[in-house]
Amino acid sequence: MATVTTTALCLLASTALAGCGAGGTGETRSAGDLLDDANARMRKLKSVTVDITNLTTGGGTVTSHLVTDLDDRCRSTTTWSGGGVLEQIRLGTTDYVRPNRAYLQKWKKKPGVTGEQKLWVKTPVDPASSGGDGLTSCERPFDSFGTAKKGDSTRVGDTRPSR
């Protein structure tokens, strides 16, 4: 969920900053106007692509590529630096999953797998798992981080305000 929140905040910030740099009209927009504009643009999105690379404590990387309609249809590919790949397509209440040989050998402890996995496994979505099964949720709700108010500075999460 932290990734979703971070992604949404990054998208919101980039949209707001784009509003600051564009123009040339000489018009000064308030923080509230910029926030309202960014919120309106975020709510109009019909799909989002999210690319993430994480460093592991062992020195490797995990990369994820997700394309989602923000609701119940998405495609995700997660790749580990050790060679493991897990592909997922979610269509409503059904997942289609395809792990490669390296994934099966390392994470599923199936050393006898010698050939590449070419088949997709069809499985129902488990609404109770909340990502605990290693599969990606397509839902990416947008929640603004607040409303702009004139006055003293405040914190957003654990981030101190800049002065």
C-alpha cells in the first residue's frame, strides 16, 4: 500500500509542478488552485503504468511493471535479479499467472523443474489475500493528501515542511 500511496503522491506532485512551469501567462496561481487542478486531472485517469525498482538487502533488485485500469483489469510482470519472473494478468475475478523456471526453483522449492514454463495458470482472485499471495491488485484508488489552506506549515505523513 505504501507503493500505491507513494506513486499517487508522485503523480500528483508531477502534475502540480507541471502547472507551475507551464504557462507564461504571467498569472500567479494559488496552492489551492494547483491542488484542485492536480486532483481533477488525477480523477480523470483511465489507466496508469507503474514501474518500480527496489534494492534488496542481499544486493539484488526486484523490478515491477504494472499497467492497470485502476479497477479490476491489469497486467503485471515482476522480475528478480536472480532470474525469477512472475507474470500476472487479472481480468475481473480471475487471475492468469505464469512463473518462469527460475521462480519455481527458488520460491516454490521445485528443483525438478527443468524446462521453461509456458502455460498460464488460471486461478480465482482471493479477495481476502490483500496481496498476501504475491499477486498484484489492480485497484489504485486516488486519495488526495489534503486541502491547501493559507496559514502555518504542517506535515504530510512524516515529511517536514520546507521553508
